[in-house]
Amino acid sequence: MENVAATLLNGAAAWEREQAKEPVAPRDDQFIYSKRIIKETEQKTGKVQTYTDETWGSVDVSKPSLVMELGREMWEEPAGKGAGVWPPRKWSELKELPQDPEKLCPRDCAPRRTRHWPLCPASRRSRE
């Protein structure tokens, strides 16, 4: 029965991908929900601790966002006027970002900036 359900769901997902013309963009007045499951293993004892991180982020950062990480709940205040977050949450701003890592973080980006972006090509080159 499991294989039948998986086949059905995979078929439905494939059909949906074929029908989709463009990705659905969230509106500025909505929230984006994300969920991650993290498992930490104590090396000495082998005990596994599981955490579920969940985030409800305001798309245009004009409303408080709820972040639950490692069992703690935190509210992020809305961004002030003219302020923003990185990476951007507004779909219109995300669409403008280059998808090529070299263009996202050019060779001449400052070391202070690359320190926070360990996968940045310029950062990798400086360590080689």
C-alpha cells in the first residue's frame, strides 16, 4: 500500500509541476513558514536530542516574526523604516538577486563580509 501512495503522490507532484507556469510569489502582507528538524548526538553517550525549529517570517518585515529555535521562542521586531533583512524576504527583491555565486558575492567583496559567507567564492579563494 505504501508504494501505491508514493506513486500517486509522485504522479500528482509531476502533474502539478507541468501545470505551473510561474512560481507563486508570496504577498507582502503574508508570512513565510519554515520548519527544520535538527538532531544533535552527544558524542560520549550517543544520546540523541531532537529539536524542531519553526519560523513564521513577515514577508515585508513590517510585522513581528516568530522564531522557535532549539526549544526557545523569540519574537523578531518589525524592521524600522528603510531597514531590511538579509537575505531579503520580499519576493520582488529576491527575484533581483543573481543566482550565480560569483555574481552574488563578487571577487572584490570585503574580507569582513566574506567571513560571514563561508561559501562565498571570494572567501574560499582567500583560504586556498
